[in-house]
Amino acid sequence: MNTFLIFIKWTAIVWLNAIVSFILAVDSGTSDIDILAMICGVFTFVFMYTAFDLYLIKINNQNLRKSLLISTLIKALTQFYPMIEMITGILAINAVTVIDDITFLSTYLTTVLDGILLSIIVAILMLIIQLIRKFIQIRET
């Protein structure tokens, strides 16, 4: 598969996962430098998920690729129940308050930390999907 198309796929999926929080942050009167930092933070994950997907292609692990895709799409749906987003956002903000004087850096790090916490949720969803897949395989044999 074309690397550019994989990058476009993950750009769409990562932004789908980030859009509600991003819009809320922008609507709350965020400065231009904070918006730029959030965009950079989100694109950090676009690159990470693209690299992970390319790695899974390289090692020919289609099952894990499917689980990753399904997990990120399920995670995107959790934005409609904003409690998860709020908890990870609060944790990220509280962890980064130490460097609050440096606007771009603190906003970028807050966005990245929030993304890491949300990626842990994606990983848990992937684990659940993999366990279900294994259970079904065992039942079929």
C-alpha cells in the first residue's frame, strides 16, 4: 500500500479522534500559538500511527492492523461520551502545569500527553479485540 495513502488515512482517523477536543479548545478562546501547538501535537500522532501501520505491513500482521483500525474508530465514538476525553485532558493539563510559562511547549506537551493517554485506551481496545478474535478461533476449532 502507498505510504502517502496510509498517511492520509491516519490523518483522517487521528483528526476524527481529536476533533471534538480541538473544537472545544478553539471555542474557548485559545490563542493562535496554542492552536498551532495543538495541531503539531495531533500531527505527532498522525506520524506515530502511520509509522506503526507501516511497521505492521512490513511484518505482515494484518490482524493487528485491523484491530488498530477498529480500535481507533471505536475510540472516535467515545467522544460522544466526553467523560473519557475530559479525564485524560485534565490529567494531561495537571501534569504539564509545571512548564506553564512556555505557551507553545506546554500546550504541545499537554496535547501529546493527552494523546498518549487516549492511545492507551486504543491499546486496551486492541487487546480486547485480539482476545475476542482468539476466543472465536478457539471456538471454531
